[in-house]
Amino acid sequence: MQAVFNLALPFFALIFTGYLAARARMLGTSTVGGLNTFVFYFALPALLLIETYQAPAVTGAVGGLLAGYYIPGIVLFFVVLLIARRFMQLRTADAAIQALGGVFSNVGFIGLPLVILLFGTEAALPAVVIVMGDTIVMLGLATALIEADLGTQRSRLALCGQITGGVARNPIVMAGVIGISLNLLAVPVAEPVLRYGGLLADAAGPCALFALGATLAGRPMSEGAGETAWLCALKLLIHPALVAGMVIWVVDLPPVWAAVAILQAALPIAANVYVLAQRYQRRPEQISTAIFLSTAIGVLTLSALISWIYPV
């Protein structure tokens, strides 16, 4: 429990600080947008690049991590999709958004700073594997289902190009790729470059959390308590429980890697789900509400999980 007070509570307090600052109108929309741009394009990529470059060499645990994290994630995605279609009478595009909300974690703004804070450089590689996998597998899967249902007449090749282009333009993913490549090739990096990257990386955690809180303050809210509770339960309880079962009892992973997988699965719903929902106009208000409440409730569920899982 001491770890919660020493590490987790100050971490989540930064989110609340950003939220209060935005609610008090101390930050304008353009200011919050600029802060998010700095975090997404500069600070978080620098953190990921530096940490993966300095991380221990890649091991055979990558395959086990992918299996332990994505087998339960994909199964849960399709179970939620089926429930939404059969019992909630949603069309496939809406059901895909709901299913993505149940399995797509905020691995960028919350996950990366949190696991590196808790476990140090050793957590960087499994964290970036999950960031890349979520962007390619889960976001790609949901996008394909939405496109197919809405009948936009986009060819499979064009859809694959859109998904691939989105991955290639994601600075967090590309920073991880570059960091891992430099690590594998043992490329020497000049000390001034490392220090420059380190300065940006040091700003990643505080700025990302503050920006997240400020962004949540400006999200639209809607009714739909039943759907919101369902998505929060999926994301904060069911998804991490399934991943924990896989990485503890089925897949043989190093302790830190297993802890990273469980924590990443237990994170609140990512803002990317809202971006996708808004782009296709499929339940954006409901998803926005679920993101806000899963983040608020996640303070409690993640704190409880950290008290159990830390130290490894």
C-alpha cells in the first residue's frame, strides 16, 4: 500500500490538477491542444526512444507477451461485438466502437509514464510492444469492421494503406521502432543527443498527465449509465483479469513483463476510441462519457492493482 501513496496517488493527482485547471478556465482550447501536440509529437516519443534504446536486449519473451495480451483481448473484442449486436441491437459499426472501448487502453498518456515510473527501463520494451500492437491490431480491426459496415466503397488495399499510413505517422510507434532498432544494432548515440532526448523525456510524464486531465474537462458528456458502466467494467475489470490469467498461468513471462501486461490492460479507455467514434459519428458522446468515468474510476482500480503487483 505504501507504493500507492508514494507513486500512484501523485501520478493521478496530476490528471486531476489538469482537469481542475481546465474547468477553472485557466487553459484555453488552443493551449490544451498545444500541450497535447507537445506531448504526442515530442515528449512521449523521446521517452519511448530513450528508454527502449537503453533497455535490456530483446528476448524471446516478445512472442509470449503478444500471445498473453492479445489472445484474451481479441476474444473479448469479438464477445463484446456479439453481445452488442445480438442483445443491444446495435449495428456492426456501433458495436465495433463499443468493443474497442472494452479493450483499447490509454497506453500512451497514462501507460508509458506509469510503467516506466514503477519498473524503470526494463518496462520500456514490453510497453512499446503493446503500444504498437494496439495501434496495428485492435485499432485496425475496429476500423476494418466500421468501414465494412458503413459501406464506404473503400477497397481492401486502400483500407490497408490507411491503417499502415496511420501507424507510420504515429510518432510514439515510430519512436519505439527507432529505439528498438538502435538497441538491436548497438548503434552508439552521442551524449549530447541522449541528454537532449532525456530533457524531453523528463517532461513526458507530468505533461501527459496534466494534458489528459485538461482534455477530459472539455469532453462532451451524455446520458447512458448502463452502457458507461458496461464499458468501464469491461476495461477496468474484465480485460485485465483475462490478461492476468494468461500471463500468470499460461504464458511464461519475466515478472516485469507480466506486470506491464496486466497494468496496461487495466488502464482506462484510450482517447483514440473517441477520435474514431467522432470520425465516423458512431456514439461519440457515449464513448466520451465512458472515457471520462473509466479514468476517474481507474484511479481506484489501478491503485488497488499497483498495491498488489508492486514491487514485482
